[in-house]
Amino acid sequence: MRQHCVGVILAALLALPAFADPLVDDALISQRLIVPVKGVARAALRDTYAERRLLGPHEALDIHAPRDTPVIAAGDGKVVKLFRSIPGGITVYQFDPESRFAYYYAHLDRYADGLHEGQAVSRGDLLGYVGSSGNAARDAPHLHFAIYVLGPDKSWWKGSPVNPLPFLRDPEP
């Protein structure tokens, strides 16, 4: 309960919404997620979660960085799907260790060498590189990062979106 209160207070101080379910907030806080782009500080992030896009609400963070900047695992877990789509381009879907959450990394330039489905990853492991694949503007490389609460069927392609920003921190040195 104490962690939840800290998370809600942090979200309020940052003027960010916490998820409607305190159990989800607590579970995400316990994941100790880090900013998934190497060298990008938490303080440099801009909340793009609630922005509107052509296809509807954004429901993700855009983390801008130079092309080929390493994209790293935000938390521990397993790569469940490597996927290419028209909107997301080159993407990675990662589940947390308990398969409660999916972390979605999109618009990559390429995958890390040897990355494969079923691979266990630890917070900070290399997944790929920032790019502008899919429907991203070619001159604006970035990582589109989203978190989804998985349903009982644990489908990698669907879930309830959560604003990642309140749950990200700088990597520990």
C-alpha cells in the first residue's frame, strides 16, 4: 500500500494520471522500469500519451533520439513477438516475468543481432536501435514505447494501455 501511495503522489506531483487500478500501479512500480533508450534521461521525456494522432489517441511515449541509439529493455521479462507492421514498423513485444504487462517498442531501425522470440531479457539488455520505420516521419527518429495490461488470454497484440511516464526511471549507474 505504501508503494502505491508513493506512486500516486509521484504521479500527482508530475501532473500525470496513475492507472485507475492501484494494484496495477503497485505492480508497475515494482517492475522498476527504466527509460528504454540508452542515454536519455527521465527528465528529458515529454508526455505524449494523451496526444491525438490520425488513428486516435496515442497511448504511448515518443522518445526522440538520434537514429541508431540503442533501445534497451525497460524491465526484465521475455521477448514474445518480433513483428513488422505498417503503423509500427519494426517492433518488439516484451512481457514482464509474470506476463501481466506487455512492453511495446516500435519504429525501430533494426533489431539487436540475435534477438529472437522467447528470449529472456533483463532490464537494460539491448533490443534494437532507434529509427523511423512504419508510419514515423523519416526525419524524426524515435522510439514509440507503450505499456499494456494484458487480459486473461495474454494476447501480445491487445491489452489496456497505461501511461508509461509515471513508471519510468533513470537507469542506475
